[in-house]
Amino acid sequence: MTPRESNTGWRTVGRPAGNELPAPRPRTRFRKHRSVPIAVNIAPMIDVTFLLLIFFLVTTTFGRPEGILASKLPSDTGAPTVALPLAPIVVRLSPAGSDGCRIDIDNYSTVPEDFEQLAVCLMEIQKLPGFDSETPVVIKANDDVQWDHVVNAWNAAVRCEFTNVAFSDSGGSP
């Protein structure tokens, strides 16, 4: 048996020839670190917030505002502010079909089929004696008529340069 082997057959490496054990190594002591105050760095959070703000501003689609109809409403509930002549032009709108509209002009023989023809008829009426751009045009629509048709009738009257366009209820008759 060699001096480095024991009776058990295990080889002992690095042991000196006697039963002496090597001197223990000095233990490394952990240094106590100074306590550093914990601080939250908010600069990245602000950067991300502004990036999100810019993203939502760029990707947002804004709806078009509704059009404004210029109209003159009476300031009091009493007598009308504008004296109406005896013969205003009355345009009656009534529903026709699922989303159509029937257009009638009181005391006028031609029945317009659409709002372009309504503008032509109003121009012809404006040229008749006793009518001018100051003649009131009253648009009477049934409750079932879509608002787009009422606006189209108003646009036709304005296109013909009528300055006194008013709305009225249909009064129950078409």
C-alpha cells in the first residue's frame, strides 16, 4: 500500500503524510454594504406615457361635426317678426316607399320627382310675377319623412337664393 492510500481503499489527495490536517483557510467575511435608498426612476414611465398619448392622438379619427342650418327663430312667442305675404310657397314632403320622399308644391301643377327638380320648379316660381327671393318658402314635412329629405328640400330653396325659408309641421294632411 502506498502512503497516500488508506486501509479503506480510498485515496486521500492533498493530505500530508501524517494524520495532520491542513490549516483552515481564513473565512471571507461579507462586507456590510451601506444601505442605498431605493429611488423610483420615473423618466421611463413619463416617456411611455407620452408615447401612448401621441399614439392615441395619431390613431384617433374624429367625426365630422353636424351641419348647422341657418334659421331665424322668433325672439318672443307672440306675433311673427317677419310679416308673411298672403301667398307663401308651400313645399309638402310625405314618405313614399321604404326610404323615398314625395314632393308636392301647393298651387303648382308640376310635381317634382327629386330635389334637383324641386330647385328647378322653385326657380320657375321665383320668375313668376309677385314672387321674388324674399317670398317665404314653407317646408311642411310629415313625421315619417327622414330628416335628410327635409334638409335636401331646404338646400334646394337656398340654392334658388330664397332668403326666407321656414319649417312647419304637416298638420296631419299630406
